[in-house]
Amino acid sequence: MNAVLATILKRLGLGIATLFVVSAIIFSSISMLPGDFGQSVLGQSATKETVAAFRKELGLDKPAPVRYFEWLGAVLKGDLGTSFSGRNASGQDRSRKVSDLVMPRLWNTLFLAGVTAVIAVPLALFLGLTTALYRNSAYDRTVNAATLTTISTPEFFVAYILILLLASLWPVFPSLANVDASTGLGERLYRVALPALTLTLVIVAHMMRMTRAAIINLLASPYIEMARLKGASRSEIILKHALPNAWAPIATVIAFNLAYLVVGVVVVEVVFVYPGIGQLMVDAVTSRDIPVVQACALIFAATYILLNLTADIIGIVTNPRLLHPR
Amino acid sequence: MTADPNQPGAPGDILLEMRDVRIDGFSDERWHPIIKGVDLTLRRGEVLGLIGESGAGKSTLGKAAMGYTQPGCKIVGGTIRFDGIDLVKARDAEKRKLWGTRIAYVAQSAAASFNPAHRLIDQTVEAATRRGIRPDADSRADAVELFRQLQLPNPETIGNRYPHQVSGGQLQRVMTAMAMSPRPDLIIFDEPTTALDVTTQVEVLAAMRSIVDEFNTAAIYITHDLAVVAQMADTIKVLRFGEEVEEAPTRDMLERPKETYTRSLWSVRALEKPEVKSEDIVLSIDHVDAAYGPFKVLHDVTISIPRGRTVAVVGESGSGKSTTARVITGLLRPEVGSVSFNGEPLPASLKDRSKDQLQRIQMIYQMADTAMNPRQTVFDIIARPLEFYLGLKGKAREDRVVELLKMIELDESFMDRLPSELSGGQKQRICIARALAANPEVIICDEVTSALDQIVQEGILKLLLRLQKEFNITYLFITHDIATVKAISDEIVVMHRGRVVEQGLKSEILSPPFPDYTRLLLSSVPEMDPDWLTDLLAGRESRDPA
């Protein structure tokens, strides 16, 4: 048990180290973005002196390593900095704290991801297990063909088809998913129904096929034949003898798809006008709002690392060789 | 329709009857016959030995006795009746009720046949509990009792362990307990001791035999080792190419085999090479200690290998035989000690050795399958060392490949074949040709015949002996099989737990007085005598009353 704990702590430490490396990559690649915030706010006509003064005010005149460590130090204290936007040439400062901008959007994104995950993960597992159980049957082929179709269709297209069907022809759900802090839970769920459904269709195939493949892969093992020769039924073989040995690959692909739900859904957000973090980041890149871009990128990286870490840990604790060493 | 399972039939009643059973298997896009009309009759309490080479169909026939065929196989004819139930016509659900309760199966590789995710005890009682043969708690208590009878260590607690936490020999006994748990009428033992060391094999055989005797269970015992089956079976049936060769009571079969094929099955045991003494040492290993990370594997190993002779290294798995080979080849750097070749010390690590030093020592592996690149033709495989070591090109290289093929008794039509198009014996011959191509002085043979059938083994051993005579090659022959040792060696090194127990001429090692371990090892090799196991156990008991 202690060995497992040690392994998990080691992975956690590695995850944190990765996050630091990623923060440096984020910072340096954003510094390399073409264009300059000062110039783009003040316009082409601004004099060199004005631009320099403006840059100084924002702290952009300091060398990159200094800015990086200042930023890192602040982030470690929980301060993501202040947004660049809201400032203008006339010197007015209506800028907001980055956390005030990011947090509500992050919450929205996590809400949508959560709703999707609650539908998609059990559905994918169920489909994966049943298709493995009845493999090569008409059911198996239908499910495979259907999920392949949804994964091969661009997500905006899936989104528009769903809008056409469920918002326009049979108006069951709203086509706009605009929510804000005052929207109640029931109303929220109602409004995110279509985006959640779209994302479900997009991610279910990957998870379902991996589950099916992981199970079928194990069905050739001698211990599965042994289970059959001990009189186990097909469902017992799948659930009791194959599934406990298949969690590691399944957890990995689930983690991958959940991460996608957080960091990769900007297209769906745009289609449904959903105020998520993806849109915020795209807007921030357009307006060269460096602190916001950095904060978003850091959150995305942390999401990936955290989810993959969880998958790793599931892989470790479901492996009896690691959990019960000799 | 069927007898009450709790009411055992009278001993001597026919339990299993197979008539003209034919089974086809699917490969290369078509169906091939695997079993071509075999009859088999088994009475209650009787043990039938099924013997044959790999590919004889013995495992397929054994599983068919349960009404089961592997994916890709199907029963195409004949009848299989188990206690009045027609297993060919029975539906899956009907057969499932028999499997694990009235007919049990013990597989070859215990390590692969236990589910790694569940505790041993849960797997042991699974079948009995599923069919409600008795309350689960009673099954668990009964399993502990079976563990005790099978002489497993800590019978009370061993069931709480996971498969990877116990040794192969112990797992095989747990599997026997698992088969016995529902008190079946019939157990199919499918090569249950093939993967075990001889010393472990004796213990497992004894445990299985006593428990089968005790519950008067009928059994089909499948193996390729005649000496093993002689200890277990009342009757022996020999199979070849899916057909019966002959069937006879065990003693008759051993004393008077009718068919030449049956006699050839133990021909390798008759092979014996006269030993030749030699003082000219070509390779010597001096006081070597070696370790894998923190695990020390070799302790003060000293071996000297005379030129043109065969030194056999024997010992059970984990005794450090293969590690010694890795140290000699430079794959593993020893912690202490050195290896000298022709009196000159060899650099410890492979990458510090010169091409010439590499060329002089070649290796042949146990699994010829995995020792060849499956995408390369036989020509590519043999030509590579010719080019690398000798710089041969074009016509000269091609001629030499043909010559080498001739040496290993294959013709040039093999040049364009891929490893997958060769039989096991042919693959091993190609590996021998590859080693020969470098013109080596020493060839290390790591269990090169262990994966092969008896007759093929004999061919390979004869080939190796002939090559030794022609080219004065030195062999370091790693094996756990004493019959092979007798067939090929001049000197023997006995290893145990990473130490050399003794080294000497074959005649010295194989005759008394023996150190304790050598005696245990030699006495554990099954002999062609149905009373061998009984006598051995009796002898050991009187010597060691514990």
C-alpha cells in the first residue's frame, strides 16, 4: 500500500513539475506572439514615446525572465493579474482582475463538461460493454456505425443538425445557451441541453470503441477461457473477468475526452453562444490581452495534467500487481 | 435424463464416451481437419493419458471431451456423451451447467489462467458457489482443506493472495484445488506440469495424483512427456496428426509399444554421447557476481569451458543459468569477476568488445520464433552476419548461405522463405546457421530444444553434435532437461540459486556421491517406469520423515 502511495505522490510531483515547464512554455510562446498590445491599443498614429510610456505602465518594458517570475510568483499566491483590456489611450483604467473575468467562464465550461460527462461516460461504457458482449451482431455493427458517423462529422455540423431538429422543427430545446450568474440550475440544465448533446455525440464514439477494444483484447486471454470452462456466462465473463483488468486503458481515454470537454469546445460554444472559457481565450488572443491568455492556457494545462494523473492513478490502483506487491 | 449429481455412479461405469469425433480448425482462410475420427472411452475413477507431439490435437480432443472447442474450431462429426448427456447437441447453457461443476479443467500455464484481478480463494470457489453446490462459506473452508491436502504452504491464508504473489508450482496446485472444489466427475489436465521445473513437477504430480485417487475422480491427462504420463495414467492413448496411433494399459505401453512412432517418442532419451576429457580451456568465467539492480543473481560463479567440448549448465529456473550467458556475451556487466577468452580477459561490456571478440562467441536462443525478424527472409537472416563479420558480398555471400543451409540439412529453396513459413525445428536450424555464419569458436545454446517436440529435439541435438565434430565448436549448453544433458555434454555444471553447486565430467556428476541439490535434481527427472513416482516419494519420506 505504501509503495502505491509513494508511486502516486511521485506522479503528483511529476505533474506539478510538468505544470511549471508548461507555464514557462506558455509565457515564452505568448511573448513571441506577433504584434504589440500597446501599439494595437494606441493605434498606428501613436508616437514612440506614448507607446513606450504605455508599455512601462503595463510593465511590458521589463525583460522577459523578470516578467515571467513576477507572473509566476503572483500566480502561486493566487493572483492571476489584471486584464489589459479596459484601458485606452486616454488613460482611463476600467480594467478588471483576470480572475473576475475567468472564473465565471470557467464555471460555465465546467458545468457544461460535467453535464456532458454525466451523460456520455456511462453511455459509452454501457455501449462498449454491450458491443463487446454481442460482438459482430447486428447491434454491435449498428452502434459502431452510428458512433463512427457522429465522430466523423464536424462538431459544428452536428450542432446545426441538432438545432434544426430539436430547436427549429420540433422546438424542444433552446438554440441559444446564453446563461449568466443569475440563471437557476433547472434553467441552466435546460439551456445547455443541446450543446451537451452535441458534445456527447462527439466524444462517445472514442470512449465506447476503446472500451470495446480493451475488453475484446482480453477475451483471448487464457484466464477468460478458464472462466468459460468454469461455467461462467457471457455477461459474467465480461463484467467479472475482463472489465477489472481493462480499467487502465479505459480510464486513459475517458480522461483524454474529459480534458477535451474543457479545453476544446470553443466551436460548440460559438455555435450556441455559450459563455465558456474557450470563447474568452479566443477573444483575449484577438485583443492581445496577455494576462487573460496566460491564465486560460495555464488552466487548460492544469486540466490536462490533472485528468491524466487521475487516469494514471486509476491504472495503478486497479492493477493488483502494484496494489498487492509480492 | 441425467443421474443426480450428488449420487455418484458405480465405479467402472462408462462416464465419457467419444465416438468417431472429428474437429476442424480454421486457418489460412479455410477449414482443416484437426481431429480425424477418434474414439475414447473413460470409466469412472479411471485416468487416461493422452500423449503426442504438438499439433497432434491432444489439447483439442481434451477440450472436446467437455463439449468445448476453441474459437476457430468446430466439431464436425461424431458423438460425445458425458454421463448420458450428448455434448455435441447440448446447448451452451446446458454445457455451462456441467463446466466447472461436473467436468473441470486444469490448464497448462497456471500463471496465465488465473485472473490477475481476483484473489485465489475467490477463483477457487467461484464455480461451486455459482451453481450453489454448497454454501459459499463451506466452499471456502473446503478449499482451505484442499490447499492443505495439496501441501500448499499456509493453507489458511494462501487463498487471500493474488496470482502474481505465489510461485508457478503453487499456482498449479491451487488450480488443481479449484478443479476439485465442486467434486467433479471428470478433470481434464492439459499439460499441467509442462511449464514447471523438474523438482517442482514432482511435487505437483504427487499432489495431483493423491487427490485424484482420494476422490476417485476420472481424469484425462494430456502431456507430451511419456515418463510423466506413466506416473498418472491407467491407460495411455498416443495421438498423431489427429488420429489415434495406439492405446494400451500403461505398463503394456511402456514395456511393449506396438508402433514405431510410439517408440520414437522416447528415442531422445536413448541418445547418449561418450564424454571426452580436455584440458585446453577456451573460455573461463572467474569468480563472477552479477545483479539486476538490487537483486543479486550470481554469487561467485566460476566455470571453465574446454575447447571443442560441450559444457551443460543445468538447474531450475531462477538458478542463474541464463544470467551466466548474459555475462559471457557482455549483455550484463558483472559486479565482480571477469570472463577470459583464449586466456585474454574480455571487456565486461558488449560495446567495449571488438568485432573479432564478438564474432568468436555466438548465441542460439530458446524461442527461435522471437529470435528472428519476422519480416526478413532466411537469406537475409543468414547473410547478415556474413556481411557484418566477414565482409562477404554478392556471389560469395550467396554461395556461403547455400553452404550453411546444406550444413543444417536444408536445401536452397528455403532461402526466400519467411520465418512464419517454417516449422519449429526448421526455425531453430536457421538460428543455428546464423550462429555458424560468424565462424564462432563458442556457441551458447540457451534451452535451444526446450520448446521442441521429442523427435525434433533429437534431430537438432544430432545436428549440433555433428557440427561440433566437423568444426571443433565449443558449446555452453543451458538446459533444465537431464535427458538432453546426457545426450550432448562432456562436462556438467550444476547451478542452484545463483551458485555453482558442482562442475565436472558427466560421468562424475551423474554418479554418486551426490551433493544434496544434485541428488534432488537428478532424482526428480521422471523415468519410464509407472512406479517411479511412488518409489521416489516413499524413498524421500523414509529419508526425510518431516
